[in-house]
Amino acid sequence: MRSEERGTDVAVIKTNSEDVKLLARLIRTEAEGEGEQGMLMVGNVGEPDTWYDQQNTGRYKAHCFFASSGEDCPNVY
């Protein structure tokens, strides 16, 4: 996979649901250590299936995890 905005290769690592749960716990622990502001900044660890009728791609692309178009996100495209 290639990161278009930086022109560098980005590793894709195979994970399972237990790996994802562990990462979520680590992120939450870090956020709790930063107090209320940390929790507000992290928010929920998960991502919704859709956002403004855009499907979740499951991978971070350009600026988010959703399949947006130039019409949806003109500042990015």
C-alpha cells in the first residue's frame, strides 16, 4: 500500500480481533492517563460503518477511514 500524501510505503499488518481489542485497551489507558481532556480527544476507539453516507473502508486513506469523493471533501482532493 502506498501513502499518496507522503509518497512512502505504509506497512499493512495482519491482525485478529484480539489484537484490535488489545490496541483499544492501550489507547484508552493512555487517554485516561491524560485525564478528561485525553479522553475527550481520543473519544471512542471504534469507527462507525458509515459517516455522512460514506462507507468505512477499514483503512486510513488520505485523511480518514471513509470512501469520500472530491465533492464530499473538496479541501482534500
